[in-house]
Amino acid sequence: RKSTFIKNYAYCCCRRRRGDCRLSTDKQNDIRRAALNLLARREHSTTELCRKLLKKSFLETDIHVVLNGLAEEGLLNESRFIENFIHYQRNRGYGPLHIRADLIERGISENLIEHHLEIKDNAWLTSIRFVWQKRFKNKLAHDYKTRAQQMRFLQYRGFTHDQIKSIMNNDEE
């Protein structure tokens, strides 16, 4: 009987009863399993993964412990997520401004975004030309109305004013 009493009421290093601590590690294993299932499908940002795990009614403190562990193991990587996200969105025909807004919405800091996005890169000019050709079939804007329509479409896609101006000026020549 005495050993059962000590077993049930002994405290672990985190000042909880052992039973509570074991439950916490079981919960952390469940969180880790759920996080790895999400990461197996695609890369996630830390904030995005935290939101999804909170929806599954896990405790936020346990989630942060697990996510820190995944980051230390290299399974959760912000810069890898940013590179994959930019590549995917760029192939879908979106420009740097649209991509930046989506990354900010997913909890990525401005410094990391600026490091990876490089708006002044010439590759964006090839992207905007491809999007413009696909949508407007290389038809030049002959009047103000169609020119404004083309510019609005490219702005909606998230390209900068300078990029839009360069494609419109090149096509006029």
C-alpha cells in the first residue's frame, strides 16, 4: 500500500504528479503525431501549424513544446516553407505583392519574406509576361479601357506598378 501511495503522489521534475506528467507526454505524443500528419501533406509555417493544432483542442503550451522540438529536429522549417510557398504561388501566376500578403497572413516575419522574395529580381518580369500572355493572348491594348483592364488584372495578381509598367511599355514598342 505504501508503494502505491508514493507511486501515485510522487512529483516529477515539472512539479506535477507523475500521473499528470504521463498524461502530458501522451498528449504531446498525440500532438506530435497530428503535426507530423499535417507536415507529411505539405510544409506549414509555425503559426499555421499552431492554429490547426489548436482547432483539434490541444493545449497551447504543449503545442509550443512539440513545435520547438520539431524545429530543432529540422522537421519544421520556416525558410523551407517560404521557398516552397513562393515557388508554388509563382507557378500559379501570382506576383510578389500577393505572395507577401499571403505569407504575412500565415505568420511569417517581414525580414524572412524580404530575404526570400526579392521583388527586383528579373525573373518576376518573365512571370508577369507569361501571366499576361496567357490571359490576354498577346493582344495589345489599343485603347484606354482595355489597357486599364489589363493593368487591373495584373495588379490583382499582385505584381508591382513598375513590373506592370514595364510590360505595358514593352508591348507598345
